[in-house]
Amino acid sequence: MARLSPARKVALSLLSERRRRDGRVRELLRTSEAMETLDARDRALASRLALGATSAEGTLDEVLKRYVKRPSSLEPRVRDALRLATFEALYLDTPASAVVSQGVELARHASSHVAGLANAVLRKVVAEARPQVAEARLRVEDGGADVADLTLVSGLPRWLVTRVLEARGAEAARSLALSQLEPAPVYVTGNRAKHDDAETLSLLEEAGLRPQPTDLPGAFELGAPSGLASSGLVSNVDVVVSDLAAQTVAHRAAPKPGMRVLEVGQGRGTKSILLENEAQVAGGFAHIEAVDSEPFKVKVASRRMQTAGLANHVACHALDARLLSSSDVPNALKGPFDLVFIDAPCSGTGTMRRHPEIPWSLDEAALTDKGSLPELQRQILDAAATRVAAGGRLLYATCSVLPEENEQVIEAFLASEAGKQFVVVPQTEEAPYLQTIPQRGGCDGHFCAVLQKAIEHG
């Protein structure tokens, strides 16, 4: 009898805990005491298994339905074990014999009565389904863009793959599919309120994180990111973890020292720090009034600004951004603002490899029905636009790859009475907006539109 590896045992416990608590697997990975007992190699495997099995959950269940007569009758923990083993069989290069033997031990660990079932199912998975995924991947890597292949390679829902393919084209759909189940790069930047870029580089090197400069000034990709949490650099806000595309969006905002900035959708304050970083490149601090609809996040952001040394420059407010056009908002939030930066609530389809719960929890109707995300985004945009000063800029950003949340929201706004005061500031010679697509070994999917308000005359 084979012995269940520690990495797979921990991955099963994480997947089961996520199901019981309806939690987020990445958060569980960060707080797991069991993960701390693993060496670096096993931590990487446990993370890959838990994240991947979550991200491809629906696809894995479709495969298992072929080989399990009554999948609904499986105990939840047994289903967790079979999902993990099936993910490893389909998407990792583990030898087939090890996949089967370790998968059987996973199932046995979940329930002592299902080892025979697991053995039969997993033998069929590696004999039949595994070659199908491998062949689909080869076709996609060779330039194919068949929806069935893209769906199988990515583990994503078919409707979502179809939507990306139709909206963004074959190259973008291939990039998304091939990157979805791969580990995402870790990018950081320094907090310029504490350190210049050279000092940040030195801190990262001293922590053994193997930083590599990127094309964006002050941004680094970490070659050995596993020690980042224990280094204290994040908790002390010496550095900020942020995808390269998200940092690029803040770079496009480029607030100047002394500017009055309204930040909408502050979250935990990462973009606040990035925006202040950009102002400091030009010689000083901007004055940011930041709002978020969740009081808990506002408290977290307030504490983070204190730790970051930015409390005198960034004020945090709990407010539904749809109310920004009201006369009842606090005086600090009344216009005009030189820059209004909207980090809009969105589907997160550009960051699914970092947030693996998104693909199979996202409802297609959320993009089209009344009360949908695009409707909310437009309401926020309409309200926030009223606070832009004449000649000021309005920046709208999401971490989505879907046009319904991006350019279609902007174009509907520009066609409205309020939008007629604004013009688009092109982001490149070829494109009015910035839209990135997730890439293997590269950035996530982010969107950015920059609009400028006309200067009033007379």
C-alpha cells in the first residue's frame, strides 16, 4: 500500500475546509498551519493542487460523471479527493502510476470504503481523459481556437470561453486558456513613502526573494516568492503585492503632487499606495479621498495607511459610490477633484488564476440582467463623474476581460448627457483603451479608460 504524500494530504484538507466554510482557498493557504510543516517543494504542490482543483471544479466534475455511476451519491470529502486526483491526472505531468496510487490513497484517507472505486475511476481518467486534454493543449498551442479544446485546456465554463473568444478573438482566448491553470507570477513594488526603488530592491534581495526588474519602473517580479509573507515586508507595507497590469493602470493615472484625488473602490488600499507612489515620482504627495462601500475594508485600509506612512495624505470613507452625486455626502467628498479614479466592482475574469472561486461561481446573467454588474458599474461611473473638475480626468478600471464591463460601459456613458462633457484620452496610438489579457508567465487581465472633462468657457 502506498503512503499518501504530505502535500496531497494537506491539499485535501484545504479543499474540504473551503467547501465546509464556503471560504476562499487562497486565504486558507495563507493561514494554514499544516502548510507551514511542508518543505518548499511540497508547499508548491499542495498549492497547485488546491488552487487548480477549485478553478477547474466544474470541468473535473464533468469528467468524473463519465466514470462514476451515481456521482451525486459520493460523500463530499470523497468527491474532494477525486477532484484533486483528477486535476493532477489531467493538468500536471505526474506519472500515471503515481496519479492512480496517490489518488487511491487520497480517497482512502477520505473514506476507507472507496479505495476500489477510486482505483477503477482514476485508471479510466488517466487512460482516456488525460490524453484528450494533452491533445487539446497541443492543438491550442499550435494556434487552434476550438471552443471545446479551449474549455478543456482551461477548465473554465464553456459559456465564458465562448464569450471571451467572440469578444477578444482567438489569440486572447488561447492566452487565457493556456495561462488559467498555471501559477501566476508574483509582482511587487516598493512603498515610496518609506523607500526609494534602490532601497526596495535591496530589501527584496536581502529577504532572498530574487527580485527581477520589469519594464515598469519600481516594479519587480519575484523569482522566489514563497518567503514573502514571512519576510514582514508586506505586513509592514515596505512593499505592495500587485499584478503588473494593475500597477500599469495606476501609472496611467499619474496623479501629481498636491492634486485632489477621489478614489472609488478603495478596497484594502493597494491602489491608494500605488497612486501615491506615482505622485512621489513627480516630487510629492497627492491628497486622496478614498471611498469603499464595505466598512470592514475601510477599517483595514485606514490601518494600512497608518502603517504605510500615508495617513496624512489618504483619508478613507465608507460610502456607496452611487451616492457620490448627492448633496448629502461629507464635505471632504464634494468636488471638484483633479482626478477621479474608479476601481469598479467587476466579475474578476482577468484574475481568475489568482481567485479560483470565480469561474464556477460567476453567473452569466450577472452580466446581462437587470441589476447586473454593468448596470452597477454605469451607476457608479455616472455618480463619480459629477465630482470631476473642469479639465480634470476620470479613470475607469476593472480586472475583467469582458467588454460588457469595460468599453461598453464607457461608450454608454459617453453617449449620455453627462458623458458629453468628456473625451477619451487614447492609451496607445492604436487603441483608445488599455486591455490586457492573462498570459503564461505574465500579467493578468485589466482594463483602463482615461477620460478628460472639457474646460468650461464663459
